[in-house]
Amino acid sequence: MTRAVTVDGLRLNLLVDGEGPPTVFLHGGGLTAHTWRRVVDDLRRDHLCVAVDLRGHGDSDWSPTADYGLARLAADLRGVVGGLGLERPHLVGMSLGGQTALHAVCHGFEARSLVLVDVGPRMLGTPDNPIRGFMRTYRYPTFDEALDAAQRFQPGRDRAALAESLRRSMRPHDDGSWSWKWDPDRRETYGDRSAAARGLWPLLGGVTCPTLVVRGSESPVFGERDAREFVATLPDARLETLAAGHNVQTERPAELAALIRTHHQHVSDEIRLS
């Protein structure tokens, strides 16, 4: 089911499915809420799943002032949770969405638990990393050219599944070209977001909610050393690694859903025993 919440004048698109403990999903930069579809298909039988199109992404409004900082995105998260009347939801965030969730909990947001997918405060965000290189092309002359580029970037993905994902993440134009469903101006604030994420490091000791960090073993942007140091700094955290690149949620959806369910069950058991 599609819903929307207006936060500070911007309409934010949501995908809502299932029943149970509320779980909010935040996607990575350049992606949309649909990136969580296969994970949600698994979890919706015992979770209320709310997947958010971040501002400037998917079917949500673009910021007229290119305000895409972490603090702004975290404020949007608070607005969505308050607008839906959710109480202490679980948070699941990948890449940019994970840094948004981490920023929120570092600044007082009360989450029941936190799952961070291939992300931490410190990322290997070099200009020549393959993800930024792939996303540098904003518009393709045809859908097939976009699909070919995506296949080169993710050679292990099934082509039909990749095509379905692209059709949800891109929009067609009258001249036959296709462009991404994100505001290209958001790229100009990448450096500010990265600096804000690194600035969260001194606040990690205050993250009291149980945290699961899931890293892709072949990730080009989140190194194992950084992941282990990050987890060791958090008061209540553990690290799991899946055989995947950066987009763990699309490459290993069943395994990721199982890890999320086990993490949430562990949190529930601890609450009952306390």
C-alpha cells in the first residue's frame, strides 16, 4: 500500500505492508523504497514494514533548496514516524539511509533496535569508487542502455530482476530516454553528508539500542577494518557479513531478512526478560 506523509512542506512517499512491530526502512543514495521489496515480502508476515522514499528520491518531493543533509534527512524520519503514530520503531537503513538512522539515534531518536546495512560513520567514499562512477550518468538514451550499464555494474544480478528494479528506480521521457528518480542536485551535498557522518563518531557511546551491522563481503565502500572498529565502539552491537557487494538487500534479500528477524526476536526476548 502506498501512503504519504508531509514533512515541512515536502510530500514523502511511503510503501506500507504487513502487521506487527513497526519497522522503518531507509534506502541508500540514488535508490528508492522499492529496493527493500524482497526483504519486506519476507518480513511483512510479522512486521509492519514502512519503506520510505527519502526526499529527492523515488516518488517523494525534491527539496527546492537542495537541502539533503543528514540532519534534514533525520528530521524527515522523525516526521514520518510521528505522522504515522509509530512508537519506538525498529530502524533498518542501508548506506545513506543507515547514516540517516544513525544520525537520528545519536541525537535522541528512540529506536527499538537498529540494523545498518553496509554502512558506518566512515566510508571509502573516493571519487573513483565504482558506485559513484555508475551513478555519475544521470540520463540514458534508452532503457536498454541503462540496463546494460547496470548489468556491467552488477554482473551477478539476474537481468530480468534487474530490469524490474530499474523500472521502479528510473522514469521514462517523451524522447525515449530514461533518467534516475533522484534529484541530481543531491550530489553536490555528498561531501557535507560524509563529514556529518564522520562527526557522529564521538556520539556512538550514547547509542543504547541493540545494533546489528551487516556488511557485504565484497563491498567497495565499507571496509572490514572500519566495520569492526565501528561495532567495537558501539555499546551493544554485533557484526554479520554476507557474500554480497554494497547492495546487500537486493543481492541477499532472504539472508538479510533472516538476520533482521533474528535480531528483532533477540531484542523482544531481552525486553520480556527485563
